[in-house]
Amino acid sequence: MCGIVAYLGHKEAYPILINGLRRLEYRGYDSAGVALMDGGELTIYKCQGKVSDLEAHVAGKSTKGTVGMGHTRWATHGPPNDINAHPHRATSGDIAIIHNGIIENYAAIKEELRHRGHRFRSDTDTEVLAHLIDDVQRTDGVDLAEAVRLALQSVVGAYAIVVLDRKSPDMLVAARKSSPLVIGIGDDGEHYLASDATPIVEHTRNVVYLEDGEIAVIDRAHGLRIRNIKNQVKTPFIQELEMHLEALEKGGYDHFMLKEIHEQPRSIRDSMRGRLNLATGEVVLGGIKDHEQRFVNAKRILILGCGTSWHAGLVGEYLFEELARIPVEVEYASEFRYRNPIVHEDDIVIAISQSGETADTLAAIELAKSRGATIFGICNVVGSSIARVTHAGSYTHAGPEIGVASTKAFTAQVTVLTLMALMIGQRKGALPASTFHGLLNELDAIPEKVQRVLAAESQIRSIADIYKDAANALYLGRGYSFPVALEGALKLKEISYIHAEGYPAAEMKHGPIALIDEEMPVIVIATKGASYEKVVSNIQEVKARKGKIIAIVTEGDRVVKDLADHTIEIPETADPLVPLLSVVPLQLLSYHIAVMRGCNVDQPRNLAKSVTVE
């Protein structure tokens, strides 16, 4: 949430900043702003709305300067408006700052600064930081970098910040704690700063990921220098980006979300590549290898996640319990540390996050780590915080996911969880050899089967047209399909703003059935499998109350087809792999309903891609 971009070099900063903000807009789009340094002149432009609104606001005005920073906001403190937009300035006018995160003790600092003569214009916690740095600089007579370091010692909370000082026109100072910052190192002394690598990849592939508690000073004379809040010098560790520019473009699709739905055959295959070997009949995940025995001996696995990642974790629960015979508990990361959870030293904790920066998940990891558990991360972003704080992990290789509503990340996460469960199940002898090899072959065939599901898009679009004006929707599934029902309902809520709920199909009789009438679409995952007959009974119960049934069925199904108002067929596969297929038509259904309702599919209201605050 919130996007940060900054530049210091020999080129005009403004075009680089604006393009970077466009790349980062998926992180927040309530308001946007830039600060430009031209010699000793510091100019700030900012306004409520999207990056396009900022461009219109700046049109015709001076944008000179080879040093600058930009920000796109997702509001936490104070409503979205021109005043609360970043960058923020101190009273003196010298210091300007952009910030991602939450300063928890900002109110106390603000009150103290008021007593010292500071006057505030906005409702934000960020403006308080600008004043604090300015106050320290003037009181202690120190330079900008030292003022930032000293000021941050008084701060409680999470932050990624970039600071400009009119008195130091050739310098950028940045710092992070629990919120990501990446530094790109270009040619001829150019440096780029951003919340993630998406604005940087078109300029350079050489990056440094700032660690918690580190402060970066970038200036023309000395380049990049890093020290920590304790004033210890750190050596920058330069890495090469694996991201490719074409992954950040829509590639002819109307929306990133649609592109990402259609990328799933590739992203699932990439998440299996080098891990599933049919020729040798093996599953090997390098991240598990050093901890394999701990997994095999585990008495319990805890899975942590938020939103879609939590739903992937629920699928993981079914996978590990069935295939590896290990008890699993799936926890909302946001609630985990607030109930004094019981964590044992022999527990395995699997933390799932697309971005690898989810604040609630990071906080839950730290708690579990302090109790001695082994922490395994599943995330999609190389160099992310979760990748760095876990004992081991696996990347999903889904590629950049720009659409705020997660699609390909879900199926990639489920793919990795499936590989893990198969690997551990085989190692501990919980899976018969025939079952293991059968599932390997079925899993290898999944990308092609997803492609076949995508071919039904025109049919799904027709169904969407019928139900686009629904006020409510109910999603039902049993077993492996229950988490998919939850995920389908979440997608509809996120991007179309239709109220939807997911339930285990059998629970419908325990309350939700009261909602069913001729206006209620009920989406049922009714694929062939262990619970098929029971789900058919649930469909009949809906039908008896005149509910409209949209059923996801196995190819060739006749029973449900005779009962449902609409059926969408998916290829037959083994029960544990059904979620990888059945979720795809639900993604497409949500997408087309949202488009028909005129919703902003890639940037739904009130949501941000990476939730980096608690």
C-alpha cells in the first residue's frame, strides 16, 4: 500500500517519476504527488485522485530538476484529499518527505512539536515525520542524513521513507522498517528508489534491497552509502533483477487481471519447473531440502496468510492432511499474535504472501520465530521481506501480479503447496507409490487443462451478463472445493462490489438457505469426487427454493446439468487438484461481471495490492 519512487541522476526526473508512479499505482491510488529539486528550489505538486489526475494538475507547469521523488497513496491517516497527499513539507519549507507505513506514536510526537512552535496542515502521520526531521536538524545542527537517523530513533511503527532537503540539493536520504524499499543502481551515477522493482526494471537490473533499520544516503559526490540506525556502516549487496519489462505491460489485454488469469497455464508450469520430474518420478523443492526431516517428523503444521493467501492455505490444509498425514491449522495472520497462540519448537509454520511484504504475516512470523518454530515462506517476489526473515522457502514464479485482485498468485501458491505435500507425503511413506505417481502425472497435465478451461470464456461472459445486476451471491463447495468457494466469493466482492459469501455446501441448511429466492445466484462447485452425491443434494435444496444455480462440473456430467440453470465444464482430474481448475471460471465470472458493471477491475475501490500496514 502506497507507492514510492525517487531518482537522482543527470536526466530530467519528472518523466521517470511519473512513469514509475504509473507502475506502482496498483499499490495505492487515492492521491499522488511529486517533489522536484532544481538547484536550491524545491517544488511540490500533489492532488487527490490517480496518477493521471496528477499529470493533468502538473501540465503546463515547470518540471525542471534531476533529483526528485513521487508517491501514490492508499489512505491510512486522514481522508484522500489534496492536503493529505504526499509529499509533505516541514514548516521551514526545507524538508520534504514521502512515506509508506504507519507511525504509531505520531500523536505524541505531534503534540510535542506543537509545543515547540510547529504548525501542521494535514491529518497524516507522515507530515509529523517531516517536522521531526526538520526539528532535529535545526536543534542539533546536523546534516540531513544524521537528522533522519536521530529522528527515527524516536519513531514507533513501520516506514519506508525518502527525504529531500532544499539545503542539500544533490542528495536523497531513504530509510526502511517493516516496509520495502529497493534501490536501483544505473549508469553514470544514476540511482533509483522504489517500493518494489517494477519502476526500476526498465532502467537497470542492478538493485540493492534495503534491510530493516537501514538508512541509504545517495548523493552525486559519493553515490550510495548505507548505514543502520545505530550508525554502523553497511556494505550494499547488489543483486540482479529477474523481472522482465514485458511482464509489466498488459500485452494486448484490456486489464492486467484478465492477462493474469490467462497467464495461469504458464505460471503454474513455471512453479513446477525444476521441481516436478516425471522421468525420475520425483518432487524436489530446494527450499525444503535442508529441513526435510523436520517436515517429515512434524507433529503439526501452522499455515499463516491473509485474504487470497489464506484461502490457498486452506487448500494446503486438505493437501497436507490427506497426502502427508500431518495435522494442519490455518490461521489468519492478522489475528494470530493477538490470541497468545500455542507454538511449539517442533512446529512447522508456512507463511504465504504474494508480495512477501504483508505486515500482518511478517508480524505473525516474528512471533512464531520467537517461540522456536521452523518458518517456511511461500511468496512471489524475490528479495521480499518474508523471503529474508524465514528459515527457508519456495518462490512461486508467477511473475509480477499487477491486478489488485489476486488470480495467478493463488494457483501458483496452491501448486507449490501441492508439491510440498506430495514431497513430504512420499518421504514419510504416507503415500502409496501408485497414488504418488498418479498425482504427479495429473499435476503435470494441469497447465494444459487450465488452458481448456480458459477456452470457455465466451460462455462465462454470457452467464455474467445475466447476473451482473445481482445484489448478493452465494458460493458453495465441499472438501477441496470449499476454499475455492471462499476465493470465488472474495473475487466477486473485491472487483464488482456485489455482496457474496462462500460456505461449505452442507452449512447452507444452517442459516444461508434463508437468503435463497428467485433473485439469488448460487454458484456451486459440483465436480465428480468423494462428495459429489452430497453436493447434488445441496443443489436440489437450492432448486426447491427457486434459487438460480451456476454449477462448475466435470466434463460429461449429466446429473447436475439437468438441475442447474447454467453449467461450466472443467476437465476431470484428481480431487486434490480440482482447486487449480475450478477457481479459473470463478475468476473469469467475477472479472466479466465487474467489467459489465463499469468497475475499475485492476484498481478496485478502497483496496491496495500489498498491505504493508497492520
